[in-house]
Amino acid sequence: MKIHADKIDGVHPHALGIRGIRCLLAAVPESWIADLKGVRLTNSLESSPRAFFSRHDHILVVHARGCTTRQALELILFELAGVHFGYATRHWHTLSAREKSHLQKIVEPLIEELVPVVTPSKKRFIEIPTPAFRRVV
């Protein structure tokens, strides 16, 4: 499966990188990604982040710059689960309260499992001990 991240023109990075997408795809059930051929992290900085599965190309397009990692995970998992369960998740259709609650029950444990794995850890600097004396030549 091909994962492509567009080059970034501005300040806001992608909420999830290629490594994060790979971790996410490894954690979801195989039936959710059976038709998926690729993932594209777009460069567009839209007002509302979203994920969209193109049934024609079988590619998941993710607009998730400027949002948190948790929000990006939620967008992607809701889209993958919605496509799997047959909920219409198009631009012009919003999920009903019943559909949202059903997906929330399924997706929430995955989000809680993935957030620590996908979130980049802060690099810890190892303090190198300095010698007590210097050798003068």
C-alpha cells in the first residue's frame, strides 16, 4: 500500500506522518482496509480537517494539517469504519446521531490505543559527564 505525504509549504505540519499512518493501518481490522490501495496526506490547509475515501480510486485522502494527532486519528478511523459499515460519509451527508454513537463506540478504544504510539515522543537529551580536570599539553 502506498502512503504519500504532500510537501508542506507553510508552518503547520501534517497531524500524522507516514509512520503514524502505518501504525494506524496495522491496528485496524483487515476488513476496514480491504479495498484501500493508498493514503494521501494533502498539503491543503483547510478550515475544517477531514478524511475522505475515494471509492473510484480506492485512496484515502486526509486533510489534517493544523489539527491535533487525536483529531486526525478520529477523522481517519471514523472514515474507515463508516465506509466498512456502509454509512454514507460524503461531503453533503452528515452522520446521524445513531451512526455517530455507533462509530464512537467502535473507534474510541482504537484511538486510546494509538495516541501514545503515534504521538512523537520528545527527545530526551543524555547529559554527558564532564571530566573533573583537563589535561594541559
